[in-house]
Amino acid sequence: MAKTKTAFFCQNCGAQSPKWLGKCPSCSAWNTFVEEIVGDNSTQSWSDESAKTHRSKAVRLDDIPIKSEMRIRTGDQELDRVLGGGLVPGSLVLLGGEPGIGKSTLMLQVALDLESAIVLYVSGEESQSQIKMRAQRIGRRSNSLCILTETDLNLIFDQIKTIKPSVLIIDSIQTVYSSAVESVSGSISQVRHCTGELMKFAKKTNIPVFLIGHITKDGALAGPKILEHMVDTVIQFEGDRHLSYRILRTTKNRFGSTSELGIYEMHNVGLRQVSNPSEILISQRKDGLSGIAIGASIEGNRPLLIEIQSLVSPATYGTPQRSSTGFDSRRLNMLLAVLEKRGGFRLGLQDVFLNIAGGLRIEDPAIDLAVAVSVISSLEEMPIPKKSCFAAEVGLGGEIRAVNRIESRIMEAEKLGFEQIFISEYNLKGLSIKTNKIKIKPNSALDMVLSDIFK
Ligand code: TYD
Ligand code: MG
């Protein structure tokens, strides 16, 4: 009997080695090598068959025809926007997220909404009746949706040939396996091989494919990093499982920007799109509470007013604690240092806790000013005047710096009934909008803003 051939694979980057290694030479991760069986690739795959009939040849860039309507609208506006304006035919989209966050629910809803197209939903995790029950819970019906519970990739391809779907959904990539690779499903070589096969399938047939992927404890997509390199688009579904909000964001997109954001709310009848997030994110505001400031941020193309809450209290034990949720903690430390050095506030012996309401994570530097103001508001126990919001970056010298797309931020604040917005005076140049109700307050330094608010 022939000896089974094995090799070691790095679970982090997918590097292969004939023997076990403590440290991966390719990605420098420790203890990531795991032994897997490598089989011969004699089994027929999707690509072998079509390769006989299809031969590719080089074409000049100018001669490549562009089809005008190249996007498939999924019917879900949040998802369409995150994908960059709809689903691109022949694209491979990876949807990642923690267990229980709602990946299967989201994909099932999309499948039910795509009524004009035949959708094949392949599940390796749930039975057909479980999926049927979920569809009933969502309360929608579709006669163009087919459910297949199968994990063998070759059998999935057989079904595709008979059903001829226009969209394929695989739930999840970690459960499918191909007999061409001898290791167990979910292992590096299986995931890599199956993704490769599905990629070839998508490109050859122009059928878009959604892959659902699991996430590891550290928040990375389970499987090799190459999985992310192989697919066209990586979208992450995240949120606090105890809160009902879910955020969809792109971390890679070959067909659009990666800064788009989709917001959903989980109900007992499925996910609902949130089209006016600002109103929800700041609705629970109690006026007169210190430590709360509203920042006008922009996520992707969307202005978003967010509530920043801070709590500053004297440190009871030696080293003061600094903790922030939804905001970069190094940036918080920088702002605290600026307030201490330039503003003369004694924050060195205070615990500082910062939280962005709604479980959002904001990277936009334009909320710096709101963060700084909310910290001082809590320190001094003085509430920020009602209907005020902030949109500016704070520099190391305590200066207020200009931010991009200030017009959309001001318009959003006005739309939501704010009465004053603090911005940088450098943003005034070229500002050409007419505001009726909102007062624009340009400033050049942090202490000017603070003395204006807490007079
Ligand atoms: P699910 O889509 O199974 O998550 P994933 O595929 O990411 O593991 O959804 C899981 C959670 O969503 C589950 O705990 C129940 C909840 N849920 C609702 O609250 N309302 C609903 O209508 C549905 C379908 C699910
Ligand atoms: Mg699931």
C-alpha cells in the first residue's frame, strides 16, 4: 500500500513545509504548523472540463468591451452600497463574522429578495427544514430559491449543472470539502482548494458566488490569509451580540471603496436595514448629562452623527485606567496628553472611560474634537449645551484642524435639528453652503472651543 503523503501547513498564512517548524518562515507566526494529508489531484474538477473548450488569449485594453449595467442589484440597499453599487457578475464575495451574528440570516434574506434570479443556497451547517423555518420566520417566500444541503464540492457542482443558478451562496466555506484533497474539511488545504475551485467556477461562468466564512477567536477569518487574497471582496459582519445593531463593512473590495458601511438591526423577524442611523444612534440622549458629546463623522459616503460618552473619575488604585470602546485607545491617550499639556487639565490621576454609543467603531479623525470636549465635560461635571455638535481633528499643539467633506457633515447636523456645529476655521475656505437654522462656529484652537461651550 502506498504511504500517504503529508505536509505541514501554517494555519496563519498557508505556507507549506515538508517538516514541522516552530516559527513560520513566511509570516513569522509561532506554533502555527499543522500536519495535513496531501492527495494527488487526479480527481476531475470544474476547471478541467471547461478548460478543453475555453482557451484564453491576450486582448488589448482598448478592445475589451464594457457592458454598461454590470451590477446585479440584490434588493438590499445596505449590502448593495457595501459591495460598491451592487453585485458584480463573476465575483467571489467572502462574508465573515462571529458565530450567531446573523450571516446565514443575511444571506437567506438576500437570496429571498433576489426574485428575478435563480439562487442556489448551499448549506453544510443546517438542514433543509431548519432553513425553511428561518425563511418562515423572516416571513418571505420565493419560488426561485433552491436549498441544497451538501458538503462535497463535486456534488455541489453536479447540482449547479442541473439547476443552473444565477447566484450561488455557500454556507460556509469551512464545511465544504473536495475529494481531490485528502485532509478534513475546514483544514487549510481544503479551504484553499475549495475556494480556488469556486473562484474558477465564478470566473468561467460569470456567476457571482457568496462564501460565508467563520471567524477565529482573535477576530481573523478562519483559514489562511490567502483566502482573503483569493476572493474579490471581503465583507465583515460585526456588532455586539447583546445589542441589536449589526454593522457590515468591507475590508477588501476589488470593485469599490472599502470605507462603506451598512447598518442593520436584528429583529425577531430577521434583519432590518437602518437607513437613517444618526437618528437611532443619538435618540437615547438625556439632556443635561455631562460627558456626552455628538460628533459628526463620515463613514464611506454617509454622514453619521454619533454619540460619544466619557466618564472621568479619580483613580482609586495607583495607575489610572484608560479604556475606550469603539475609538482607538492610542488616539485617546494622545488627546488626553494634549488636554493636559495645552489646556492645563489635570487628567494624569483620573480614570478615563470612553464609549461610542451603539457599538460602532469609528476611525474618522473628525470626531477628535467631540472626544476631547466630552472628556472635559465629564471632568468638570458640566454638560455640553443642547443641540451642539462637533466636526474637527485635534492636533498635537491643541489646534483645531480641518476635515474633509465638511458640507455633508453640516447638512446632516442641520437635518437632525442641531443648532450649532463647531468646526475648524480652515474649513471655512471654500465653504459654499447656505444653512438656515444651524450656526457654524469656526475655531482655531481647542481652548477657544472649550471656553465657548463652558462659559
Ligand atoms: P445566524 O444567521 O444563524 O448567525 P450565523 O450564521 O452568523 O451564525 O443568526 C443567529 C442569531 O440571530 C440567532 O441567535 C437568532 C437571531 N435571529 C433573530 O434574532 N431574529 C431572526 O429573525 C433570526 C432569523 C435570527
Ligand atoms: Mg450560520
